[in-house]
Amino acid sequence: RKEVEQDPGPFNVPEGATVAFNCTYSNSASQSFFWYRQDCRKEPKLLMSVYSSGNEDGRFTAQLNRASQYISLLIRDSKLSDSATYLCVVRGTSYGKLTFGQGTILTVHP
Amino acid sequence: EAGVTQFPSHSVIEKGQTVTLRCDPISGHDNLYWYRRVMGKEIKFLLHFVKESKQDESGMPNNRFLAERTGGTYSTLKVQPAELEDSGVYFCASSHLTSGGYEQYFGPGTRLTVT
């Protein structure tokens, strides 16, 4: 079983749509959780951290359920520029090491 | 502030040859990480330096891979001899020590093709 599992998609949505991504992780001792964004042939960039209380950054909302070992990302009012691969990332007990999911591909079309 | 830089951006070598990848972290960042993405797979951790010391090298695939960070600044990752399965994108990331490695900033990657 993979340490971090994501639905690879692809998700194809029209502009203005709301889209949700889900992710599960296997290591219950994991400490920190993130969503990264990766554009085609580019490096991953931190989109947002994920907290148990849930957090929001503009059109983006992230949620963490430690009991279910489940992470989600909600994007509202999708823009063309949101098209990218979204990576669910977990930091475990090992200091600093990030564990990545395979990524979910999102394409927003006009 | 300059970001993480990596050299070369692309490398094509034949099986059995040697390749050395270089990473220059953000100035002042004591944590330096190497990751790799093989085609069709997720990005995987290779190793972690704190300054010049190897903190965690649990992700290094085998002894054909040698990472160094002399002086605690830039790092090199040498593959010798290269095999076909070493092809992929090698990312370097860095973070500030006192932030507990909170945000890792990634370089643009080196795309390695072994033929």
C-alpha cells in the first residue's frame, strides 16, 4: 500500500466550477500535511499547509481528519490558471522528509 | 532572493557512464534534500543533509548513488555507473533550519535520461 494515496484524475472542469481532491495517508504518526502544486515540467510549490481545524486561503480550503487519516482540498470558482497537478504531501516522524502522493491532474477549460 | 538552483537542467548519458548533479540551496538554508521522480511514479525522498551532515539517507536506492555537501553549501549527487532505471527528474529542495523544515523550496530539477 502506498504511504500517500490520491485519485490521479484527471479532473476536467469548466471555469467557475468547484472541485474537490481527496488524499489518504497510512502512517498515523505523520505530523504535518501539505498541498503542493506542480505545473507541467516545473518544480513543486507549496500551495498551503493543512491543519486539523481546517484552513482557507482565498478560493482554496484544506481539511485534515486525523482519525480517518484523510486530507482534502477544495477549489472554488476554478480559474484557467488553476490547471496543474496537485500533490498531497505528508511529513512523518523523520525530520524534514516529505512523502508525496502521485498527484491529481486538474484541467480547467473555458 | 535567489531560489534553489540545479545544474544541469537536462542530462542524457549512456548506461554505465557517470553523471554528477549539482544543487545550490537558498542562501542560509541548512537543510538540503534530494528527491527523485521516476516516470509514472510519485516523487520520492532520497536523502537529507543538515549543513554538511547526512541526517537521513534512507531513500538512497543503492550504492551507485553518492551525495556530498562539503562545507555545508552546495550539494552534489553522483550516479556511478548509471543504469536505465535511474532515468527521471531529480529535485533538490532546501529549508531553513530554525523553521523545522517547515517549507521546503524546490529547485527546477535535473531531467536525467539514461540510454
